Amino acid sequence: MPTQFPDEPTERHLAPDPELMEAARARGRERWAAAGDLPAQEEKPPHRPLNRRVAVIAAVTALLVLTGIAVVTFSSGSGDGGTDIAAPSHSYVPGLITPPEALPEESSNVNSTLASSALGLIPTTTTPQAAPPPPAGNDTGNRAPAGVKSLTMGPGCGGYSNVGLYRDGRKGWVDHGDGKCGSTFVSIPMSGDSRRDDASAYGQWTFAISGTCDVSVHVPNGNLEEVGGNPTVYYVFDRNGVGGTPMASFAIKQVDKRGQWVSAGKFKSSGNLTVQLLTRGQDWNNSGPTYAHHAASAIKADCTA
């Protein structure tokens, strides 16, 4: 026969009566008091002094962690030039020569060359010199070390041409100096666009020489209208004259290098070496025209066969 289950369980669980529980506790306390004894209190473990060696190790560890955080914070920087991190010896001009040409290798600063290649920048090595340009063009070889032939070309020195020259007061081409080599330079108008050239106007230096040539550019003194390249871009050709694809290029921030010689690098020449000054540059600001010009002065080539 099927098992019959009652409608309700036979066992019930009732909550204890609080008054009964409290009465039981009171009776227990009375018995302990009558016996002259009290329940043992739970003892807390005794306080153990901190081991001195452990404390020293913890302090040193904390100091090292804080020092590491400080080093990371100060070395990372924000890139705004406010730190004392050593900067490469090159001056960088980003994205102004398009397409970028391969520059000559410079063994003196491999890290700087790698950094500029990674960032797509164009290096210009700066070598300040207090001396003015040599006074002669083709007879400076007597001053060069043995096995080195030195030529200086430029306005007043020979080997220099103004292409597309025109006169228009402050706007056009302007001559400076007394016409002698070393004290004469030309201010060339800018195109008005920092990324585009006026193909009909440029300065040109030509060296009839062979070998590997260390080229240096003299930046004269003058105001923005006279020496205002920011930067001035140059092409280098292994030929007599310009045209086609240059073998190299470089840029000089003339406004920062006034009165100095700037090393442009080493270039190979198979018989004639030509340097071209381009006219790309902005000669205006939000207030109107600034009449900024590029300066064309002496360029020197020290060549070894």
C-alpha cells in the first residue's frame, strides 16, 4: 500500500526563548561565583617586538622602490626640453625635404644618425667657428693639410651664380658687403611656402674637384630680412650644375647660426660638385609680410682624393 505522509511534519524547530536563555546564563554566573572562581578570560598573544634586521630590510626595500619611481619620472619627461637629458649633437629639421634623400654616413655620431633615421628627420651638424670665411677661392689649398685640396666659392669668391635674380627693393634680391670674398653675401627671396620652391630662382655653388669632400657653409650676420632661413634647404649634386635627382640634401637654421660655419657633411665628387640653395620658406606671418630672405654666402669644400 502506498505510504501515507502527514500533511505537516511531525518535528518542529522552534526559536529559543530569549528570557529562558538569559535566566540560564544568570544561573551559571551564580554557580561560578559560589565556587569562588570565574571563567578563564581568553588571553591575547603577547606583543612581539619587530626584529631589527627585518625592519632594516623593509626600510631599504622601500627606499629603493621610491628611488626607482623618481628615476623613471624624471627620465621619461614630457619632451618639452625642460629636462637635462643629453641631446644629440645634430640640429633636426623635420619633414622639409620631400622625398627624403639619403644623407652621408657620419661615424662621429652613430646614435644621432640612427635616431634621425627613425624619426624621418634631416640632420645638420653644427661646428661654430669664430673665424670669417677665407679671403680667396682657389688658392686656399695652401692652408689645407697634406693631401687635402680646399676650395671656397661664393659671392665675391667665384664659382657662384644667382639664378632668377630680380630687384624689387625689400622684396627682391639684395646684395650685401663690399664685393670681396669673405665679406659679401646675397639675400635671396623666399617662395612664401615652407614646402614649395620657386624653381626659377636659386643660389648655386660649383666646385671643380674630385674626391670625398667635407662641405662647410658660412652663415653671415644680419637681421631677418638679410639672414632669415628657418631653415634654409640645400641640394647637393655630383655634377656641374643642377637637375635630376640630387645625391644628398641638408638644411640649416640660419636664424640660429648667424656668424658661424656649419658643417653640412661629406659628399663624393667625381669631378664637379654643385650645391643648390632652394627658396622654400615663409616670409610672412599673421601680421603681414616679414620680407625674410635666405642668405647665400661662402661655401668651403675640403676634399681628399
